[in-house]
Amino acid sequence: MPDEEIPPRELICFEIEHCGTPVSTFPELRDEYAVLEVDDRYSPRVKLCSLATGRTGVMKLKKALFKTKPLEAGEILRLLSWERKPAYTYVDGKARPRHDTCDLWITGYEVVV
């Protein structure tokens, strides 16, 4: 059987399904990320893996954005815009900013696969 080139997004979906995380990297897919986990309690958090570098991280979304375009583990998204905001912690039921860390918030994305 001759060797065939598998499209990068199909290969990534296969790797996520069978390995739990992407193994291959594709530098040309710079703004695309694989969704590894979704925690939709409170402000939804998604664990993402960069298809270009293989680095992983967690980003948050506003609930309204998540409800209009829900995400599921195994999908690939193109990150259109994001912003850095101070992280908050709750002390005695009140939100207080943590000055030592920031959260990354997705403000725009589209699902590719």
C-alpha cells in the first residue's frame, strides 16, 4: 500500500482520540489549538494544546460566548482574539484581585473541526 499524506487536522483528531493529546506539531497552524478538556462550572475553562508548538495551557471564556459556541474535548479551534485579565480569589465571599497572576480569556474563536 503506498504512503499517503494525512491532512494535519485529521491526524490531530486521530491522536487526540487514541492518545488523549496531540503528538505531532504543525508550525503552519499557528493560531489553532486542540481542546483537551472543558470545565463548564462557573466561567468555563478549556485546556488547550497548540498545534504549532505542542504547549498546553488553560484559558477561560465568558459563559455567554460559551453558550453561543460551545466547545467539546477533541475539537480544534482557531483563536481569533484573547486578552489578559487579573486573576481573582474569593475571601469571605468577596472577589479580590490577585496581583501575582493573570488569567487568559478567549474573546473570539471559531471551531475548525
